[in-house]
Amino acid sequence: MVSDNHSLQERVKSAARIIREPGKYKICLGCESIVSADISTCPNCHAYRFEVDHDLVVAQARFLSGRERQTVLATDFH
């Protein structure tokens, strides 16, 4: 199992990538995850509505980087 500290460090690194290039990402309006801009359905919750505003993507990245992951992923069931 990955330590909570390591997990948060990875989230901070991911957030930094998103903040540098917010146009490559969007926010799922179903689960509020940040996903790649080129997908049509969320890989986490299968929603198809997204927020693409760059300022909101940056704000969400900053918010999510400060807390542990709460979204359940398909890999959690393996």
C-alpha cells in the first residue's frame, strides 16, 4: 500500500503539471476529477459533462492536491 504522504506528493506533482498546461485538462461534472481534455466520457464515473474553463481547472487542481484521493477507481477493485 502506498503511504499517504507519498500519495499526496504524487497529487502535488500532478497538480503542477495541470497548472502549467490547463488547456490539456477538464473537470468532470459528475465526480469532479480532473481528466484529459481529449476524452469524451470520464474514466472514473462515466459522466460526459465537463468544465473546461482554464481558471477553474487550475483552482480544482490546487484544491485536489491538498487532500487525499476520494474518487473510487476501477483499479481499486482489483
